Amino acid sequence: MDGLNLHRLQVFRTVFETDSVSAAARAMRLSQPTVSRHLQIFEDELGFVLFRNVSGRLEPTWEAQRLYAESGGLFERLGQVEYSVESIRRGTQEALRIMATAALAYAVVPDAVGRLHRQFPELDIVVDSGRQNNQLQALREGSIDLAIGGAAANRPELRQWIIGDMPLVAVLPPDHPRAGEEAFDLAWLMEAGCVTHNVDAPLGRKLEAELIRRGIEPSRRLTALSIPFAVGLARGAGLCTVADSLSVLTLRGSGMRILPLTTPLSLELAVIQLANRPERSPVTGFIAAMRAAYAAAADLPLNG
């Protein structure tokens, strides 16, 4: 494959999100045969199947789930570039550019951005999602101003504002053998397996350290590079995964069981900036907005 066709990728993502070729066609204002043709060509270019027809319904394959997770944020990033070009052309004020982990971009950050917008209605705010490694690289490159996620290891080039603790929880499909428990013991992973996380990221590093400390070796593992992808794999494979309590707020009402851990663990939620950047009033305002949004989200029930 010479290169990824962005239009066909967008067609695929729309079909994935709507669970229907006809719904995707309506959303993209294309004919149904056109959407089907784009999907077929895209599968041929990729060399693997994206959807299977199961009892009249489209079911994404594992490869489709991975492609969807890996391509998340791509079009938002392209839109950000187009927006930045137009802002430069118009000579408007510099935007406050924020990158959050994928799950927090849906769970807590929108509330904080809304609060900041009410305080600074003329401020241009650009929000993107990305893993911590991407965040740190974007900070160094100057393409974002603030990163949001788990607190980074002590780095003199970074300034961090700790917003609060995010307790870790177990996320299980409803048919998991331990779904009826009141709390989840990580030792059970030795009998049921799990979806783990990148050990170079705060969540994966915290979980792996606890498993090593307790001498727990899961019977089998799958690894995901983002929390939404981990939850999708857990659902598809019938396994457990671990996530932070703020990120899983988007799962309320999904049917997935969310259980506290019998041995409490938590991550620190942080807003991160390069230490050599001058202070800006919107940054101070955003820190306050994040603390208010965190306090509001911490009171929400996980299941329900």
C-alpha cells in the first residue's frame, strides 16, 4: 500500500461509529453503494477484513477495532492544523492548545473547557487527544500548550499542577466470572487473564509495579495503548482491564461492570506545561476549571 487514503479512512470510521452502511451514507451525504465500494477498496488496500455480516448486522473485526483506536484523533489533528493556518492568516490571538488522554477528552476535559470558555469567551481553545508520549513530544515541539493525564515522572523541564487522585478500578464485561463481586482482587487475574497497558505510561507503570509487588502473573494478557481500546478489547475477549475512575465515566450505562479494587491504587491527575513557558491568565483559569470539573466528576457514581 503506497499510502493511506484519508477519505476511505473517514468512511470506515463513520461506518464503525454508526454500525451501518446506510447510516454512514446519510451522515456523509453519499450513496450507499458509494460507501460500500469505498469500504471494499479500503479492505483491499489494507489487506484485511474490517466488517463481517452477522445475522444482518455489521460486526467490526479485531483489526477494525485496532485501526479505529489507532486512527482516533487524526481528523481532529488535521482540523487543528487547518484552523491554525486560518488563525495565522487572520492574525487572531494565539489559541490555548490542549491535549488530553483519549478517555479524559470525553469525561472531564469538556466540562473544564466549558468553564474556561465562560470565563474567557474570546479565547480560542483547541482540544486534541493523545497518549502521554505524544503529549510530551507535542509540548517540546510547541504544538500544544498543556497536556492532561497521569502525572509524569519528575522532569525538570516540566511544570505540573496536580489536580487530584484518580482511583483505579476494574472494568469487566457483564458475563465475566467476577462481574458479580463487590470489589476486584488483582490476584484473580491469575485465573482469568486481563488487558494490560503500555508500561511506559503512568497507568501501565502503576499496574505493572503492583502486579510485580504482589507476585501476580496473569494467566494471559492482551495489551492496549489507550484506555478506550483496552475497554473494547476487554469487552470483545471477555477479560478484565484496569482503568482510572475518571476515564471510565464514559462507560456509565454501557453494561460493563466497574468495580473498585480490594487493594486501593490511584494515579495523580495532572496538567503539564513546559517549565520555561511564561504564565498566561488562561492557563491559570484552566487549572481552576480542571479542579472544579474534577470535583464534580468525583461525585458521580461509576455504575448506572
